[in-house]
Amino acid sequence: MTPPALALNRFGLGARPDDVPPADPQRWLLAQFDAYEPLPAAWKPLARTPALVSTWNTMQRSVRQAPEGQRSSIREAYLRQGSVEYQAGVGARTSSALQTSTPFVERLVHFWSNHFAVSVDKLLIVGLAGGFEADAIRPNVLGRFEDLLLAVVRHPTMMLYLDQAQSIGPRSMMGSRAREAQQRGRGLNENLAREIMELHTLGVRSGYAQEDVTEFARALTGWTLPGDGSGGDATFRFVPALHEPGPRTILGKVYSEDGEQQARAVIHDLVTAPATALHIARKLARHFVADDPPQALVLRLADTFTRTGGDLVSVYRELVASAEAWQPSTVKFKSPWDWSISSLRALGRRSMPPTQASNLMTQLGQPVWRPGSPAGYNDSAASWAAPDALMRRVEVAQRFAQQAGDAIDARSLAPRVLPGALTEATAAAIARAESAGTALALLLVSPEFLRR
């Protein structure tokens, strides 16, 4: 595969029929940092996080005030509206990926959204997932990792998903009251602390112990959602009455800061830990280069992360400049999301009805914002290349081809969307196809198109 094809397909989201292969692929990628729009047109009609939080608080207040027999119907109405918001978010994400003029940065949005995964099979966040990507991920992908992490863990979606909103310090003012009132189910919750350490920063088997998780969870108490009637654009609140008093010892360091700043100090040290630099570097290299990325590349990315204080653009620049990322062999197998978006872009599609987009990703096994766990979707071929998964792609490719009819000539399209990558075998198979639709389906499931 040639460098222009790699820029379009490995770093980007797939070539469109009218894309001109970049004469200087690296410069084309780096120029996207200045052209990126955090909130493009497709996202603007959607409800933003403050409005979604207000709706959540209204539902909670209504449930508290309603007679017992009416509470379930109030929750059901909230979930129905949440499903509408979810579908709209999937539609915006899909349209944005199809229309973007900065596909490299758009891919980075998808990467970080999966790194900081939430999953809408926890139904109470179904209406908030789109707001999470729009307001926590998208504005911060070109900033500092610490700012991105803070935006993520302080966002209502993550707090509700990992139960941080109900975490109470056992010796806090509210914890003491809960004990006196013998309220069950009210206490310390370690989910957010554990996932920040295990998934978001240090990574597994990086030297922390269970006591470090528990102490970090105590430091995080008081971090919660805005209260009912907060108004304005607030999406986060620190409540001193929920915070566990006293110093915390985490990874051998004592944190004596008061209140909200205690967890902030812990997060800063987690971000600057060498294990975090390696964890982030390895995940980026795995996504862009190979399932088992070259160790030399990982170390260079980690060094850049550390040296720049987690400046993400500097890390991306190092990735783009690396020889390993431009190897002509296409070793990365496309995930269902990657394959769907690149197929639609190759067909010149600019949008897809939200329900269709949602159903498509469910059919292919990668429903949007529903990986089933905070670990997100796996980023290796073993997860996506099973025979039954490939058959589903063949079925979708045939459906796409049927929708296109005879309007698209796969023989002329193939070299435009796979510049310098189309093999003689695939070109011959397309040329021999018995119909235009069959030829187009063959292109979309060809070995060259299935990989990037």
C-alpha cells in the first residue's frame, strides 16, 4: 500500500470517490489539527450535556415525589426519551465520520471514546452517551491527556455508569447520617477509582494494589453530578458533605489536600506515571500500526508523552513521523465500525438514518457505545475476523451494492478508494463479476478493503 493510501485508510476513515490522494501524506495528516471542528454540523442539533443533566434531575425529582405505583412509569418515560437521544447521537457520529474533512482527528475521537468506554446496556445512561462523546471527548482530543481524563471522569455519563454519583465517604457527614438512619446501599464505591487506574491510566499489572484503589475511591468521594436546580451549564459538582476526611496514601505517597483537590492531585500523579505513558503509547501503536506493535515505537511514543507532559498532539506527531506506521503491509483488520464507515465513504454516502446506522452496527457486532464493559471493544483482528462475522459483512456488502444499483462502477471505483493498494487478483475478480452489484460487493469484502 502506498503512503497516500495509508494516509487515507490507516490514519483516516477510508477514501471517498472524489478524494485526491495527498501529495504529501504526512503534511496532510498534520494539517488536520488546525482544521478540526470539535462540534461539526451533524452534532449541533443534539441536546448538550447540561440539558441532559437537567432532564436526569427532573426525572429523579419526579420519582422521589411520585407515589410508589407511578415511579416505574416515570422511569420508563425517561428511558424512552433516552433511546431517542441515543439514536440521534449514533446518527450524528455516523454523519460526522462520513462528512468530515479531518478524518485522522475523527478517528482519534473514536479511539479515545473506546479508551474511555461507557456502555449503554446500563440503561440509565442511554440518553447521555452522545453528550459524553460530544462534550468530554471531542473538545479534548487535541489537548493534554490530563485535561481529557478530567473531562471524562467528571462527566455525568461516566459518573453514573461507574456509580461514582452515589459514592459516599464512610466517615463523611453524609456517611455518618446514612449509618444513623441505617440506609442500605449507601457507601463507598470503588468502580471509578479502579477503572481510572486499570483502564484509563496505569494499566493492569502496573504495580498498584487493592488498597490503592480503595484509598483513591475515598479521595474521589464528593465528586458527583450537579444538584437539581443548579441551573446554568454545570455538569459537575463537588459536595464536601460526601467527602471522606483525612489524608490518603496511594502508591506510597501521602495526599493531605482537602476536598476536591485531593483526587485532582492523585490524578495528576497517575497521569505523569511512567506506566501511564507506556499504556497510552501501546494502545495508540496497536490501533494505528499492528496488533502487536513494535516495542521501539511504543517507547518513543511513551517518551514523547512523558517529555511533553501528556501533550497529545506531540504524541500524534511522533506517530505520524514514525517509519513503523508507514509500512506498506496492511496488518490492521478493520473493526465493524471502521469497515462500515469506510464502505459508506467509498460509496459516496454523506449520511445514514440514525436507526439504520444503529441497527447496522448491532448486526455487525459492534453496537455504538455498547461494548458491554468499561474496557471497550478489543482492537485486534482476533475479535473481528471470525467466519460468522465475515459472513455478516458479506451480507451487508450485498445490501449496500443492491442499494447502489448500477450507479457505481466498481472497476473505476476500486483504484480511487484503494490508491496503490489494489491487487491484480482483486481487480480481475471485480472485472469478471457477473453484475455491477456483485462487483461492488466483491470490492467491499476484498482483502485490501477489509484491512487498513
